[in-house]
Amino acid sequence: MEKVILATDCGSTTTKAILIELKDGVYRQTFRGESPTTVEAPFEDVTKGVLNSIKELEELSGRKILDGGTIIKPAKDNVGVDIYVSTSSAGGGLQMLVCGVVKQMTATSAQKCALGAGAIVTDVIASNDARQPYEKIDLIRKLRPDMILLSGGTDGGTINHVVELSEYIKAAKPRPRFGKTFNLPVIYAGNKDARKYVEDTLTNECDLKITENLRPKLEVENLDPARELIHELFLTHVMQQAPGYDKLLTWTDVPIMPTPAAVGLIIQKIARKLNMNVIGVDIGGATTDVFSVYEGKFNRTVSANLGMSYSISNVMKETGIENILKWVPFSADEKKVRDMVKNKMIRPTTVPQRVEDLMIEHAISREALRLAFKHHKALTGSLKGVHKERTITEFTAEDVKGEEGMDMAKVDLIVGSGGVLSHAPKRNQSAMMMVDAYEPVGSTYLAVDSIFMMPHLGVLSKRNEKAATEVFEKDCMIFLGTCISTRGRIKPGEKAFSYSFNWKGKDIKKDINMGEVHFYKVGLEEEFKINVEPYKTLDFGPGRGKPAEFNIKGGVVGLIIDARGRPLYIPPDERRIPLLTEYFKILEAYDK
């Protein structure tokens, strides 16, 4: 049995190493070290940063792991480790260009495929995207991606447009980011009838790989074969060319995975284990990744211009200053807020020094999270181009889900990670940001990743699922508690619903008015049932005006009962400040 496990995540700026040990029959994360990533000049060898992060682990743990530049295996007493695994997004991660025939159909399916494989999509080229042929050729030449995914046409459908796209690629003669003599991988996952023509066009120009059609029929998506091929090419082609990765590949006991793909993998495994619909988010300085496992389907999206430091100005531009100020519980000068945003952009490592500054930063994060989730739902919704007849019942269900095809009443767990969520001064603040941004309905469990070890656990789950899931539940996830909320709105101040539960031997039964929030400090390991009965047209999931019963789990924050309605409405006038002040006070979010 593997008793000592070493895992690293080679990020774009920092390489993070963790040690996992079997203690009393249970796997626990015990020590963590980090070091600057060394994929770029002057080092140009990713293994140097890996070794430096492991040396920090040695100092902290007292365990001897390295013999010079070699990882000692297997573990014996206080020396060595049993296995070593790693993920990577160094050098900008896996960058892909996506090409498809119809932008809203096959190109969107191809984008979903690439994002789900852990890629950053640098651009999407489609036959109907209004760009001139010379513009498309010039773009392909300039982007220098690690890989191109070419799709288009249902089986038996159009051939001409797919061939046309392949000719653009041939004319561009694209070169990869890494490796001067390296042929760029191009994956063809389109109409099977066009394979011969694509082969004739591209075989001598690039490293062409052919797999099953992403969209064999209008109403069918088949993304897994292409995703698996992307992972394989990432290892055998892209990683081999990046500085030092050829050496790192010989050290690991499991193939290296792109960091986002590893995060997606652990979220999928947890969703399956708990039999839940799960949403995960990683909000960084430049991008926000959103993952979801909804009704058995996994999706990932990247909002490349929504972040909390390098891209913070883009958040303000995208949402508008008024949408940021609506979350601020005091009269804020618009010019000062704009100055603060610009300062954060040019000095990305600074942290708020005053409570007021922290509130403004959290207001911005709400909008970044909301916009990224909106993007996610739009991209991962029902298949575009499919026309079908629907009954009245189906129309009603579709109205609930909206165009995005995701009913928030069916989402069981929301997991947040990234600096603004994982390192908020109080966990109550993290819970509030997720509730305000995602607007959950019914009963939703909330959690945050303590130190962003989900990538390590994702790749580890390929080798030792028991260790990965135990560490995820015991050390990675900090469970915040449960949010109970209702869909719909009625007049503020009117009775919204009643709720009742037994907690610590006490029967609690209360009414809550529209616009109010109630809070109970239900601790970890505490569980009970809550009965809710909505008033008028409000809906907890079963239907308008129908009562519901939910299982409640506590956490480090507790139970939030939210009667502000969905969609959330924060008045922009003088009512905003007292409303938000009361909300923050009830949830004990900001102590001055």
C-alpha cells in the first residue's frame, strides 16, 4: 500500500508541492512547499522549480525525499516516497485554436471539448464568422498554439466548408510555441466523409490525428474521444518540447495532466461519489475557470478576461461601475473605486488595507463570479441548432432553466477556490460572495478549497482514488454550510415562507419576509431536516407554492436562510446602504 505520496502542480508562476501520508488508516495532507516555476529564461528547466519546492517540503517535514536531483522511491521509515504525481499549467498551459463550420454549433462543441480537456482556447474560427479568408490565415499564423482542433459537419453532411478550413490551416503553415522542428498537432473531429480530403490537405503540413466526429448528429455531442486524444498529444508532443518536461515525464508514476483537467477530474469523481450536481469555480488574477457536473455531464469554461488583479479592469468594463457599487454598503466615490481598480491591475500582489477596500474588492469579485458563471451556462446549455417540438410542461421547465439549461434548484454543491474565496479574512465572506454570485435555489451546500490542492488530487485520483477523495474531504474542502433560498419575487416585506426544524433539542418555527436573511451557526458534523412552506408563487424547486423538505449540513459558517428572491435585486437608490448593512451584520461578515 502507498503510504507516502508526493504531488506537485507546476503553475505559470509558482510550483506547489504537497506531501500526503497514510496515518491511522486514513490519508491526510501533512506538509506543503512552494517555489517559483522555472520554465522560462534564465533557467528554462521546469524540474529546477520542482526540486526547490520538494526541498522546502524536506525542511518542513524532516523527511529525506531527494538524493541529489533524484526522488527516492519507495518510502522506507523517514526516507523517500512511494509515488510521485504532477500537473502543469507552466508556460501558459495548453493553448489551442479551435475551428468549426458553424460558430453556434460545431465550433461551440469544439470549444467545449477543448476547454473540458484543460486547454486555453486562444480563438475560435468558423466558416460563418464574417472574417475574410486572409484574416483567418493571418490569425492562424500569428497565434502559434500548441494544438489545433478542427471540426465541422454532421456525418453525411457538408464537406466543402471543412475542407476550406483545412486549406486555411495549410496556407498559414502554423508553427508551435515550443520546438523548432516540431510539427504542430492538428486533430480532425468532423464529418467522417471529409476525412480523406482533410488528410490530402494537411498530412504533409502538420501532425494530423483523426478521431470520431464531435457532432455526428445535430442532437448528439460526442466529446470524449477528442478530449482523450488532446490529453495524449499534450503528453507526447507538447510536454516533450517544453523546457525540462522530458525529464519530468520520467519522474512521475502517472502521466502529467494539464492543471484545469486535473481539477475537473477530481470534481467529477466527487460528484459521482456523492451523487450530486456540482459547480466549481477557480477565480484567479487573470482568468476565472468554472466547472460543472450537471445531470452526469461535465463541462468547463474559461473566462480569460475576468480576474481579480491582471484582469480586474476588464471586470469593471464588462459589468459597469454601477453593478460593482450596488454591492458596496456605503456611499463610495466612483473615481476612487476606479483608481483602486487600476492600482490593483498594475500592482497585482497588493491586498486591501481597510475594511472598506475589502468590501469593494469583494463587490468586484461578485461580478467576476457572476459573469463567468453566465458565460459557463451560455456555453454549456442545450445544443444549438436542434429544433424539436415541446409540450406545455416542457416549456415551463425550460422557462425555469432559461436558455442555459441549468436549473439551480438541482445544484447540490458549490465549491469555490482562488485567492479571493480561499483566503478571505472570514469564511462568512466567501459564503456570501458565492450565494450572491450564483443565486442558488432550494438547498445548496457551500465549500471552499483550503489551499488549492484540487489539481494534485485530480491527477492522484488516476492512481489512488481512495487517497485523493479522503484528502479532498478532510483537508482540501472547508465546508461552509447550507444556503436555503427560493426562486421568484413578491413585494418586499410580505411574508415569503415559513420554515421549521429541530436543532440542539429545540423546535424552531419562524416566518421570513421577502428581502430578509436569517442566519444560524450550525456547526460541522451537525445535520437535521428543515421543512419550508413558500407563500404565493415562490418556488424551492418542487413547484410554485409547494412545500419542501431538505437535509441540512452545517459548516464553519452555518445555515443561511435567504428570502431575497431570485433573481436577486439590490435597489440602486438610498435603500441599498441600509439593506446591505443589515445583510452583512446578520451574517457577521465584516468586523470593523
